[in-house]
Amino acid sequence: MLYYKLHILTGVTFFLANIPVLFIGWRLFGRKFILKTMVGVLAVSVFTVLTAHFGQPVHDRLLAALYGGVICGGGLGLIFRSGGTTGGVDILARIARRYWRISMGRLLFSSDVVVIALVAIVLGKETAMYSLVALFVASRVIDYVIEGVSSSHAAMIISDAAAMIAEQIHSEMGRGTTFLEGQGGFTGEAKKVIYCVISRDEIVRVQQIVHLHDEHAFVVINEVHDVLGEGFSR
């Protein structure tokens, strides 16, 4: 907003505004963290100035918002994943993720909504709406880079035929399983719980195997991120 109203370079404003925030980061996260963050702050400041008039302008504002959101979110996600930030609200988002397990992408998106409201007042509603699109895309990409794209799922199966279900999962699908000891809250009976991580295209087959052995089995399937180990990412 300072750039559009007072013609102050965005990179300069970004750098000066981050000086007090860098001090907070140094007190909370130490010297190594602040060095990484300073690199991020300097890089964003310098390249914002250098690329302000780089290449041909994009006249389709929706495309600009989409591509800008993807590139911005990918870059921020890589910085967060390596243990640094680009300063500003990023440091507050890192604190929230560390102590309260709040998604960094969602927190950044929420804080930027306040800024978007100011943009609507100063620069107009249309600009604010396109900016909101870019921020939403960036927040999702940040979470994908940090947590991984959710292509895997965890299945928890509670059944009296747990042994037979696990055996068929082993033999037909080549997936490992883990037995957890459980107890029915209502009946008090001991129950075996099967825990198994599978890919997205294996969900239906697991459901078929469970149904074949126990029509009354209780099955919960959740998305999981960054699955490491045999059969998945290393």
C-alpha cells in the first residue's frame, strides 16, 4: 500500500519493517535461526526490487494471482521446511506451529485477511479479491511443501476377524500392519485394532477385504503426511 500510495519501494519497506521482528526471533530461536531468517529477508527485499519490472507484465489478474500464489507459497514452504523464515508474521506463525501445532499456512492466511481488508479500503475491492485468491493458494502450497501432498492414508480397523483381515492385506496388497490392543468402551471386551498405511488407490481394496471377513467391522481412514519407510518415501 505504501508503494502504490507513496511510491516507496516494497523491498525497502519490507527490510525496515523486519528489523524489530528479527530481534524477537533472535531472542526466541537463537543465532542459527536468525541468520537463516536474515538471508530470507535480504533475498526477498533484493529480488522484490530487481524483479519489479522484469519481463512482460501479466494483464490477466487472475492468472497473476494464481501463479504468484503458487510461486510464493512454494518459496515460503521451502524456507519454513529448512528452519528459517522471511520475517514478519512468518516468525509468529513459526511460534504458533512450534508451541500450539497450528498450521503455518492457515495462520498466515488469517493474518493476511486483515491486510486484505485494508487493501479493499485503500486500493479497491477488486484488487483485494484477487489478492485474497493469491493468499489462499499460497497458504495451501505452504502446507503441501511442509507436510507433503496427502497421497497416503492411514486405516484403523476394529474387528473380531483382525487376524484374517491383516493376513489378506499382507498377502494381496504387500502392505504391513500393526496390531494395537484396544477395549470396547461400551462392552468392555478386548479388541484388536489393525493400523495400516496405504496409498489412495488402495482404499477401496482394503474396504473390500474388511467387508469380506467382517461386515460389522469399524473402519476409520484418515489422510496422513510425510510417510517415511518401506513402500513409501525415504
